[in-house]
Amino acid sequence: MKPLAWVSRVPMAEALGAALLLGAGFGAITTARGQDQSAATAKDVIFARKILMGSIGDNMDELEGIIESGKIDVQHGASHADLVSVMMLAFPHLFPATSNEWKPNVDKDPGTDTFAAPEIWTRYADFYQRAAGAAKSAYNASRARDGEEFKKHVIELRAGCDGCHAAYQKKD
């Protein structure tokens, strides 16, 4: 996948925050020291992506609440949209092939069992592009000049999220 040119604007603090969030799910695994990463199991990766998706969902709730309020505070919304943009860029990278563990009709642990459809791995390029599209919609919302532009991009972001969930999330 080629890098997205519009991503270069990510402020260092936000990038660091996203990296710390992602690292929290991996315990003591640190690549900076060259430690063995084999200790990270598929369940660890699934847990990390669930944490990240929870944070994306919390920020989406804020964005949609801002729109529903009728008084769109673009500045407040921009911070939530920017966070979603950064997190969506990281999200598809939490789907290594080893985490393709979908099993239908079994009791699932909500923290460590996946609802990711196996099609993510057979159609990864599409999944990746959907995440990038959602990231761009969130980025555009974070840079909106007025309430109408903000609302347009948040609605676009929601459609992107819903479309990806429809294609790649199992309901069991």
C-alpha cells in the first residue's frame, strides 16, 4: 500500500498518543529494544483492535452528538474528528493474518474473540482502502470551515464506517 500524502499533517502529540494506545494492548512487547515479538498472540492483537475501535466509537458518538445538537461547534468537533482520522490510519494494521480466528456458532469472549469476517484477509486491499477513506473523511471534518461542511464529512464518515461493518463484521 502506498502512503497517503494528506496524512503528513498528523501532529506529533496525537501520533504519540495513538502509538501509546496501541502499545497498551501489547504488554511488555517493545520493538525498540529488539525483543522477541512472538509473545504477542492473536488474542493480544484482537484485544488491541477492539480497544482502538472502542475509542473510535466514543469519538464517533461525540461527532454525531455535535451534529444532533443543532448547534455545531466545529472547533470541538475538529478535535474528535482528528483523533478518528489518526486511529483509522492505524486500524487496518491490526489485522495480521494470524488474527483471522472467526468461528461461527461458538460462545465468544467479548474481549479477545473476533467478529472480523474472514473476507478481511481475502479482500485486504478493499478493507485497507475503506479505512483510508474513513480516515480522510474524518480528516476533512477536522478541517471543516463551518457547520455544514463539518456535518457533510461526519455523515460521509458514518457511511464509510457502516459500509465497512456491513462487509467485514460478523454478527454471529
